Amino acid sequence: MFHISDRKINVGILGATGTVGQRFIALLASHPYFVVRSLGASERSAGKPYSKVVNWKQTDPIPAAVRDLIVNPCAPEHFADCTVVFSGLDADVAGDIEGAFRAAELAVFSNAKSYRRDPHVPLIVPLVNAYHLSMVPQQRSLHSPPLKKGFIVTNANCSTTGVVIPLAALERAFGPIESCLITTMQAISGAGYPGVPSLDIFDNVVPYISGEEEKMEWETLKILGGLSEGDDGLKAFDMHARTPLRMSASCTRVPVLEGHTETVSVRFAGGGSALFVVQFDDPMGSAAEC
Ligand SMILES: NC(=O)C1=CN([C@@H]2O[C@H](COP(=O)(O)OP(=O)(O)OC[C@H]3O[C@@H](n4cnc5c(N)ncnc54)[C@H](OP(=O)(O)O)[C@@H]3O)[C@@H](O)[C@H]2O)C=CC1
Ligand SMILES: N[C@@H](CC(=O)OP(=O)(O)O)C(=O)O
């Protein structure tokens, strides 16, 4: 009998020295079929052993399998052994680098925002819209030149991820939502390391996180909306167009180390409303509790 764990898949991590990259390494350390083969970071870290350049912030020690790996520059030729890369790159550089890895026929799963608005890139929260992965063949075929294996898939903003899970469940139970009002209380871990200055966050609530509100409003529509097909035969993300959804988010940062909280108020197109609180421990996407 075939067991998936019999088939090892070599993976690389881009941005391996950062907060998200470290979390990837910790999560993959005892994975049954992903094996971390290559680590990438900036020229500042490249050429040195991982343990010497990383400012390790996880509770468990650096896994033995990666401690002594020499960090590579983020160029596809250093990841020739890999079929998949997970990216925790700084968004300022993720666009070009992830694009080059896709063009080199690697499967790229990114945490950065750079491709989330791309009309051919799925923005996936697995419990909600895994079916959006059906966009991948079109993404490959429209690439110039067309690709056989390369593609990019992104995950969502952490606050978006936490809220779309209950929103999708509510829509399944009670029909389309027509308006949604969210207030977030986001932990400082979401801002990475060193993150928010202590004098700004200690004994305070910071009432604004740059770009966060727009991301929550836009990403929610892409994730909860379906797929439509145009006259040209191309698939498109319909952005909840069949039953328009008005989103309004207000994002704040609170002096909590880990765990975002959000209060959410929704009104259903068919009448009725709901008010709930969602709390999740891991900004990279653990299950939400309502
Ligand atoms: N989707 C989600 O839930 C979340 C997504 N994010 C996103 O993930 C990404 C990483 O965040 P975070 O880990 O906090 O960031 P960090 O600043 O901690 O890490 C950034 C990483 O990018 C690398 N890097 C920076 N510049 C370059 C370059 N020119 N070439 C190659 N590598 C480079 C750094 O390497 P070096 O150490 O050598 O400088 C480091 O490994 C961001 O885009 C962030 O917005 C973050 C939190 C949650
Ligand atoms: N903005 C989130 C983390 C983050 O980096 O989001 P994004 O992946 O959308 O850039 C926070 O500060 O808690």
C-alpha cells in the first residue's frame, strides 16, 4: 500500500532567517514528507551557517537538520534540489524573487502580500476555498513562456485568515452576508521582530496598522467569493459579486505577545444578523475559536 510519507518532497525556505521563516522551519522539522533542503535569505546572511546568522526566537531549539546548513542567496539555482519553496520573504523583495522561482518551475507557497491581488494567483485559506487551486493551470498557461510545474499560491493576511473561517461557516448555514464590520486587536508577534517599539505599545492600544484594513476588506472578498468564467473562457475570482458584500475593518495593535482577537458584526442578505468574537493563537494560521 502507498503511504504519502514514503514519498519525500524536498523543499526550500525563502526568508528562512525571519520570524515567518523560523516558524516554517519549526513546523517542518518533523514533517512526514517535506524535507528542508535549502535555506535562502539576503546577501547579509548568505554563505554562513544558519545557526550563526539567525536570531532564533522559537521556543524549541533550532532543528539539528538545518543548524549547519549554509544559507543561500534567494536565487533558483541554489534550490535545484527542491520542488517546492515556502516564502517568508520581506514583501519589498518577495515579488521579484518569488516570480523568478515560479519561472524556474518551482511551486511557490508565499506568506507575503505581493501576489495576493494577482488575478491568477489563488489566495488560499484551506478550510474555506481550497477549490480556488483550480486556477493554477490557467496561471501556468498564461505565463510567458507557459509553465509545466511552476506556480504561486499565497496565504492571506493573518487577520483575514482568522475571520474568513467563521464567515464561510455562517454563509453556508444562513446564506450570503451583505455587510461585515470588524474591529481587530492584533498581537505584537504579527509585526515580526523587533516589531513595534516598546514605548509605542506598552500600556497602550495603537489604533492603526498600515495597509491592514484595506487588505482585510479586499482579501475577504477574494476568498469568500466564487470563481466565474468570462466570454473569453478564462476563469476569474468573482469577489463576491453575485451577492455584493460590504466590508469595513478597523485594525488596532494591543500589548499581547501572541494571539489576535477580532469582534465581528454581520448582516445577512436574507435578513438577520450576528455578532461574534474570534480569537486565534497563531497569526500564521491556527484554527479560530469563536
Ligand atoms: N500571512 C501571514 O499570516 C503573515 C505574513 N507575514 C509576511 O511574511 C513576510 C516575512 O515577515 P517576517 O518574518 O516578520 O519578516 P522578517 O523581517 O523577520 O524576515 C524577512 C526575511 O526576508 C529576508 N530578506 C530581506 N531582504 C532580502 C533580500 N533583498 N533578498 C533576500 N532575502 C531578503 C531576510 O533575510 P536576512 O535575515 O538575511 O535579512 C529575512 O529572512 C512579510 O512579507 C510579512 O508581511 C508576516 C506575518 C504573518
Ligand atoms: N499585518 C499582520 C502581519 C502581516 O505581516 O500581514 P501581511 O502578511 O498581510 O503583510 C500583523 O501585523 O499582525
